[in-house]
Amino acid sequence: MKAIIETGGKQYYVEVGSEIYIEKLEVESGNKVVFDKVLMVNGVAGNPYLTNVLVEGEIIKHGKQKKITIFKYLQKKSSHKKQGHRQPYTKVKITKIA
């Protein structure tokens, strides 16, 4: 089975056994998580969400992505600013679509 879920303001195309990187969730590693905002399952779309459909997953780990560098420069003003940022993520393995 294949489904489209929504979490963290983004949509993900998942199937049983797939591993996805999503926005950080405040749940311990090894615990179960349930996604109830399911947009589509096997070609059947909801309006906007499907009822009586849940996608379950298991949290594998938490971490941070690679660092991105932001460099702002204003010419003729002798002004520049350098920043860095690492976005936190949660890795989830999809176990069941019901």
C-alpha cells in the first residue's frame, strides 16, 4: 500500500518499509508514532483528509542535517554577514498503513 501523509507542514509519499526524514518530533527513539493526516491511499483521495485511515511508524533516530551557510553582502556599504544553520530532523520507518 502507498499513501501520502502530511506532517510538519510538508507532504510525504510513503509505503510500508520506507524510511523518511521529517521535521523533528518530540518523541523518544524506538517509540511508535501515528500519522492521522492522510491525504491519499492507493489512489483514493480525501477532501482534504481521509477518515478511518492511519499510518503508523517507528522512530529510528534524531539528528541534524548538513550545515548550510548564509552569506549576506551589501556592496559599497562595507557590510557583510555570515551565518550557519543545521536543521534538526527525525528519521521514521513506516510500519503499517491501516
